Amino acid sequence: MEIIRTVSWMKEAARQARAENHIIGLVPTMGALHEGHLSILRRAKAECSRVFASIFVNPTQFGPNEDLSKYPRTFERDAAKLEEAGVHALFAPEPKEMYPAGFTTYVNVEGLGERQEGRSRPGHFRGVATVVLKLFEIVQPHFAFFGRKDAQQARILRRMAQDLNLDVELKICPIVREADGLALSSRNAFLNAAERRAATVLHSALQAACRELAADVHDALTLQSTVREVLAKEALARVDYVDVVDADSFEPVARIGARPAYILLAVFIGKTRLIDNVLIESSPDSGDLIWSL
Ligand code: AMP
């Protein structure tokens, strides 16, 4: 597997793959790779003939009080995992390669980028959209693969691709969880043993909401208070938000109806902020609600 450090070299490798008529897939990551990332890579490998992964801890998506310098960095291990997964090349630029002196152009996805994660982390989605647009321009993939764990991010990037007429199709992959339900995340590494046990409360709270859905409770306020009650029982958990939203607009909904919806959570466990969600859709066959944790 080739490790590529510069934009010009990455562009050249991607150009060559296009000239050879390959179907190109891109999997952007910030490294500290886990099974969630690897499941996305497997999907990309199954659907594309050339898979490029990127590892870039993007400084512009971290707020001034966030964990940029502490973000886990495990480059050697990551590269070995990518090689084993059959990735053709790894793009791993330094920040000054992506943001040279004088850099001033940013992408803002309005509305969608201002709610939930956007409200709690001002500037976060501006940084994400900017770096992902740059990656799309550098690699020009046919397909780009993201995880549903960051559901709002995926929606925003799809909006950006549509609004800016980008020739890339986004593929959103399911959430990969630990055996006890905790969604895999690079940030789980920050949890101590007691916090790690407490962190399962996000999944338990979403499961409680799913039990309500199974009992035909569709009212958003009722579902939200069920989720909040479960979270409140965990002393180490502090809720940032619990929202029931339309899966397209991320606007709050009063009731879960025929349109796809999410229940979105952001919860601090100690100092570590974790997010999770459940996607609720109506079955195309029966019209009954189905949910994916
Ligand atoms: P990150 O390295 O955290 O920026 O994540 C890179 C990609 O992996 C993003 O598209 C995430 O949504 C996705 N991802 C992270 N954790 C998971 C998970 N537990 N399951 C599925 N996808 C994930």
C-alpha cells in the first residue's frame, strides 16, 4: 500500500486510477481505526476496484476547547490495518499540506449545519465540509463512504454534494457496536473503566425508545422523556441533547410518521462527549415502523 503525503501525488495516483477505468472509492477517516472504519472499508472494497483511504486529523473541525492535540494518533497500527484491508493507497497529509499559509476558503452548509452537533460545536461542520470537499476534489472518487454513527455529518455532506453538483455518490454504512451496545468511536479510548461501563447508557436509552416504538408510541416528547429518564439514572452521564428529528432536514418533529426520522443523542460521560442515534423508517412492504440501532 502506497502512503501518500502530498496533494499533488494523491491527485496523480487518482488520475492514473481513473485513466485505467477503475471505479474509485474514498474512505475519509481521522485514524485511530477500529472495526467501524474497517466495516466501511470492506464495503468500499466490495463496491469499488480502487479504494483510497485518508487519515487526517482535521484541525478546522475542532473547536478551541476541544481535543485536537489529545485526539488518539496510532498511525503505524492504522497503516497496517489498511494494508490488510486491501486499501490501494493511504492519503495522510500534514495539516500544512491541506491548509497552507494564506488559506481562507470554507464551505458552510447552512441550516442543516447549525442544529444539534452544529449548535454544540460551532464551526465543526464548516471544518468537516471544507476538508471533505478538498478530499473530493483531490481524489475525485466515484463513491465516498461514511458511517451512520455521524448521521448529521453524512446528511450535510450529501447536501453539499448535491448543492455543488459534485460527481460523487455518498454511501452511508451501518453503525458498528461493541458487544454491550456502545457504538465504536476513537473517543472511547478516553473513557476510564467506570466511564466505559457508564457509556453503555446511550445504547440502553435508545433501546428503551425502540421498545416504546414497538408499543406504538410515536409522540416525540414521550420518546424523548423515555430516553432522558434512562440517561438520568447514570450518574456519570450529562446530556447535551436528545432530539427527535426528520432524517432529511434534521428539524425536530412532533411525531414519528411515515417519513424517516432519527433519535439523536449527545451525552458527556465524564469529560468525553459521545453521540449515538437510531434511524426509524417505515417498512416499504407493511408500512410498519422499523428501526436500526
Ligand atoms: P472518524 O475517523 O471518526 O472521522 O470516522 C471516519 C468515518 O467512520 C466516519 O464516516 C464515521 O461516521 C465512521 N464511523 C465512526 N465510527 C463508526 C461506527 N461505530 N460505525 C460505523 N461507522 C463509524
